Amino acid sequence: MSSFDQALTLPSGVTLKNRLMMSPMTTRQSFFNGTITQNEINYYAERAAGLGAVITGAANVEAGGKGWPGELSIADDKKLPELAQLASAIQAKGAKAIIQIFHGGRMTNAATLSGVQPVSASAIAAERPDAETPRAMTTAEIHATITAFGEATRWAIQAGFDGVELHGANTYLIQQFFSPHSNRRTDEYGGDREQRYTFIAKLLDSVFNAVKKYATKPFIVGYRFSPEEFETPGIRFADTLWLLTKLRETKLDYLHLSLNSYDRVARGNDYQDKSLLAYVHEAIQGKIPIVGVGGVRTRADVANVLNDAELVAVGQQLLFDPTWPLKLASNNDDAIFSGNFADAMAYTPFETPLYEFLAERYHS
């Protein structure tokens, strides 16, 4: 097991000063057109000190991939000045700046897209309340989206970020192409696991080609994934373990497991002997660093995650305790916030868009 304060050099050659990362979280603080605001820049800067890296909330790579109002965008070079300010603000606190890039796919709605119908691998609605049926993407649209991820990587490099994280989790478009629920295609992008992986494989090629062409120094490329889906048919943990046999052979710098609790076990009857994180760590065979996440609040939580991962991502704790990493590093554990997050809404200062979003989350 590694200690959280140990440095880690990633496969690309980028060195993180420690094993702590800020988990990507939605904040809804960007302008309507996806330009980042000064409030959002301040939000990340206030939480960057003491971390090895900050992963931003999701930034869409195409206008049609916007998932919600107030979402960050990296769909064109018009956003570069503000994105550069964000990267610099994070780096000024000593952390590497990683921007998460994504496409919402069917997990959005026409209202968010100014009246345009959402798209996905197939015309299958998500199993959630008020889900809209998306339009199946044409082959040309798929190619355009794959290219857009490469272009977003280019913009990230030019804005001065240290890396990108591909959001292949939480049922967004990348996951939609791998899922047998959302992908019913009969062309080269649909079928069995191998065929449903085609979109991911081409996406990785697009991103790494951009890194090779535009990066003048080592650049991080991470990938986030969800281990299981609730839908039937859907991704089962066995499918994810198969996916990991593919991803562990790529040039990715890390694999980031999306969990609400780091010690969660699989939903099915199989894989019950240990946590999902432990199974994932075993499956990767030490070839790529693993990021564990989910409910990390204490020194003990950090140590537990690092039993089965090389890096630990922290989310909600940093929302309400921005200097948490500094307290951990200085052994000031008594000052670490340990209260209820919903109660903390009453006395934690948040700017209006973020406050309203969090109030809806914690008080609904």
C-alpha cells in the first residue's frame, strides 16, 4: 500500500506530487454558452491546495452533447481564454489540472439543447423518469463526435491543462456505446462486446493522436467508468472486467472507477468476495494506476482506498471542507469536517448557481 503523500509518475511521464485528486463534480456555474465563470475558477482554486490533481466537472465536446444548464464546454477554441485561466488557477496551488471531457448522449433533453432532440447509439430511452427517446446517431455523426473528442483534447492542451479525463461513466455517451441497453446497432459500432467497444477504441485513437500532434510535454489521459448498470439488458461487472482487459493495454495514464462508496460490492450473486474496487485493481494487473473514489472523508478512508488503488479521489468532502488535504497533510484531523452535508448547507458559503444546485440535491 502507498501512502497518500507519496509522489506518483504516470505512464505518460507526468508526476503527481501526491495520491490525492479532486473528483469531478457537477457545479452548474458556467455561463449559458459553456464559458467558465470567475466564480467557478475561484471554486476550483480554493480546493486545489494540497492535492496532486484536480479533475474538473464534465465539459461537453459538442453542443449536442450538453447534459445540463450551467455546464462547462470545450467544444471550440472560443472558450480558450477562460479555460486557460482555470488551468492556471489550479496549477498555481500546486495541483495538476485535468479537464473531464464528455458527451451527454441520451442523458439530456431537448430543452437543454434548445429544442434539438438528443442523440445516442440507438433510439432507446434511458430508464429514468421523463427520459426522452434519443435519435440514433448516423455513422457520419459518430465520426464527427470521435473527432470532437480529439479536438477537445487539442483545446485542453492549448489552454495549458495537464490532461483530460474521458467520461466513460454514469451512463453518458461513451458508456452508452458499450452498453447493450442503449446500443442496439447492427453496424460496426454495435453487436457483441468487441463491436460495442469499437467506439471507445476509435475515441482513444482520436485523443492520443491529438496528444501526439499538439502536446509539447507529457500530457495525462485518464478514463472514468462505471462498473455496473441497473438496466436489463445492461452492463454487468463481467462486461466491465472484459473492458478492463482492453483498457489496461492502452496508453491511458489512469482508470477512474465511478462509485458512491469505495467499499461497494457487486449487485449480482457473482463477485461477492471483495469490493468492486479490489476486483478492478486485480484485473488491471498493475499495468495502469487505478483511482478509487466514493465517500472518502477521513484518513482511514484514504488508507482503505489505497489498499486497492494507486490514487484516491475526493468529492463531497472537498465541497464542504476545501482545505481538507492541508488538514490531512498537517495531521490536523480534529479540524476535518465530519458533520452532515445537508446540515452544512446552512453555513457553507457557495455562490448562487452552485448553492441552488446543491440545495436541490441535499434538501429534495
